[in-house]
Amino acid sequence: MAWFYPKSIGSKLILNLDQYLLEKTMKKQLKIWTLHSLIVLPILVFTLTTSQPSLSASPLPIYKVYGPCDTSVNGEDEKDRELAGWICEMYMNAMFESYYYHFNFTHWAQNEKKDRELVEMADLYNPFGCDVRELTSDEFVDLFLDYMSGRVDEMEDSFFNTIHYITKPYCRQLKNSKVEFYLEEDRYKSKS
């Protein structure tokens, strides 16, 4: 079916159709620009103007971990304990994640028969003092709170650098429970 318009009306319709499509395209483009300027641009500016978490100016102080962990165990309000428990759990997960990274690197280096000095350095660098794979998060929090009781002057110290001191009782207990430790000790006693 063909549409027949008088020549004068048809050209006006075509011009109006072109103009209509142009206006529609311009409105769509304007909406896209508005969306970008109101949403995307502020996000971009915000990310460029704020400091990145990976570029921390100082190590994590103990008080930032102690506060939530203490509240999660000793808090009076249920909601406070729940929120503090969640924050404390995030810190514990990050700490244990760093341990597993260290453990897996050391284990890989030993299995691949890499440089012995590298393995010894990794063992020496271990900030945990011993194998803490059997230590639960709740047990670590208890050790942490016990260690920090009466040590208010150390609250500004680095949490990560303090982990070795926190795990000392656990490592001592772990070492004393191993049979090899007593055999080694008996062997040295008999020689002297």
C-alpha cells in the first residue's frame, strides 16, 4: 500500500520526521551525558581524590583490633556484640589469610627444593611463631585479649608485629605437646 501525499505536505513530513529523529537522538545523547556527569564522573573524581587502602600511611594499630574484639566478647548490648564480632572476624580472617599465604609459600619452597636459605628466612620471618593452623579464631581472640590486659601503653603498636607475642603461650603449649621435643631434649641432656 502506497502513501500518496501532495508534494508540499510530503516534504514537510519528511523534514518533520528528520527533525523528530534528530531531536530524539539529541535527547537520548543528553540523557547519557547527564547520567555520566551525575553518576560516573563523581565516582571517578571520588576514587582519584581519596587515598587507596593499599597505600596505608601506618601499620594497623592494636587498638583498632582490640576495641571490636573486646566488645564482641565482653560487650553488654547484643547488637554491639554482633557488629563488633563481625568487625573482629574480618581482622582475624585477614590475619589468618596472611598466615596461610606464608605457610603455603614456605611449604611450596620446601617441596620444590628451592634455596634452603629462602626457606630458613621464611621460617625466621614467620610473624606467628609457630604453626597456627589448628588455632581457631575464637581461641586467638582469647589469647589476644589475655595478652593485652594491662598493656594499655602498647595500644599504638603494630598489631601485625605483636602477633608473635600473642601466640607465645599457644606455641609453647604446642611445642610441649610434641613427642619430638622431649626426645630432642633428652638427647641433648644425655650428651652433656
